[in-house]
Amino acid sequence: MANKKNIKTFNQHLEERYGKIGSDKRTEFEIKAKAFAIGEIIREERKQANMTQEQLPEK
């Protein structure tokens, strides 16, 4: 069983790996994470519309 003292928040994990909010490394991570999330939303919407990647920019 995990010790409750070792439980960390998501923000604590991000701080350990990428630094505090506002640091260059953390900002770079956040930009890439948001770009990935937006890309996934676009991909899912495109698939629901039965469109290919080539058809999307034409629309």
C-alpha cells in the first residue's frame, strides 16, 4: 500500500520535472502540451466529419 506522505499533486510532478510556472522549461512544456491537445481535438473532429487530412484545409 502506498504511503500517503509520498502522494504528490500533478503540479508537484510538473514542478519536479519541468520547473516552476514561468520557467523556460515549464513554459516550453506547456506550449507543447497545449499544441498536442489542440491537434487531438482537430483530429477527432476531422474523423467525425469523415474528412481526410487533405480535405480539411480545403474546407
